[in-house]
Amino acid sequence: MQTVTKKVAVILSGCGVFDGSEIHEACAALLALSRAGAEAVICAPAGNQMHVVNHLAGEPNEQATRSILEESARIARGEIQPLAKIKANEVDAVLLPGGFGAAKNLSTFAVNGDQCMVNEEVAGFLKSANKEGKPIGAMCIAPVILARVFGNDLHPRITIGNDPTTAGMINNMGAEHVDCPANEAVVDQENKFVTTPAYMTAGSIAEVFDGAAVFVDKLLAL
């Protein structure tokens, strides 16, 4: 009997923890998908990052601008597509790694908290995926995107770990926050959402990779 390879849309938000996708988390998710026999369809929305951070100095470079898609291509080794070219009915699941890019480029959560907006391309794709019954996974801070997009309608159960301030904002957006350690994942069976804290609580890269393996297994199981 032939095994059908599951395709997972991995939506990146740049390259680097402070202004894009968290590289360890993205790589952990990609490795877990590969080991599970799934195909990662790596993509990113159009447009520029909110800002560019010098990761050595830890400060924004006010003179620099960078494309979300072009920066995300660094993690994808160039094998990436614009999110606008991906159709939700052509993949089996969706995965969003964390990093400040999820809160700055894919949404405005870093600036506006529970009053945030989500990038229109990203929100539209996630709504289409959910309508098609596709599981959606989010790591680290990225679950706030699910709270904003689906909170008022689906009231999903999600986690960012155990930070009470962020958890409170998630609840304010209509979702239900569930405390969770870095090596576990929260599954909302009804809505087909899987979330894991990653570096929101993880103390090492090993914890991130362990959590990503559990997270991806639960995502693919849906």
C-alpha cells in the first residue's frame, strides 16, 4: 500500500528571533516534519518587516528595510514560495514557528497586544485552511495569531506556556489559554489546533527540539 506524503505549509516571518522567525524553532519544526515523513511547503507573506534588528547589538537599525519573503528564504535555503501562491486545499496542515516576526510581521501583537491585527494574507490563508478542515499548529508566541483570527468565533484552547500577561491577552481575544511546559503541546481536538510554548518557556535548544517533535506528531495526527 502506497503511503501518501502529507504536505504542511510552514509560514515564516523573516529570519531572526528579534525581527523574524525564531531560527531554532523553525529548524526544529522542519526537522520534525522531515523525520515524520511530511513535506514542508515553506512560504511567507509579501511586504517588509516592521523593522530590522541588529541581533549583535540588540537594537533596531532605523536605516534598514528587509523583505519578509526574502529574509525567510534564508531559513528555507531558497526553497520558498509567496504565501499568496499557496492554496489551503493543496496542503494537509499549516504550521507557524515563533519569533518576534510572528508578533511584528504576521501580526501587530508586539505593538498592540490584544487589540492587534493580523496580516491580511496570513489571516485569509488560516481562515481558508480552517474552513477546509486542515489542522493548524503554532509555536512560541505565534498562537496569539490564532487567538486574534479565531478567538471570537471558535474560542480555541491554545498555549504560549505560562506567562500570565500574555495568557490574559489571549483570553481577552476570545481564546482560552492553557498552561503547558516546553516539551508538551496543547491539542484543541474540536478546532484542530495544536500549540506549544517553545522558547516562551524553554531553557535550551534541546527543550525546543523535544517539544517540536511532540508538537509535530500531534499536528500530523489530526
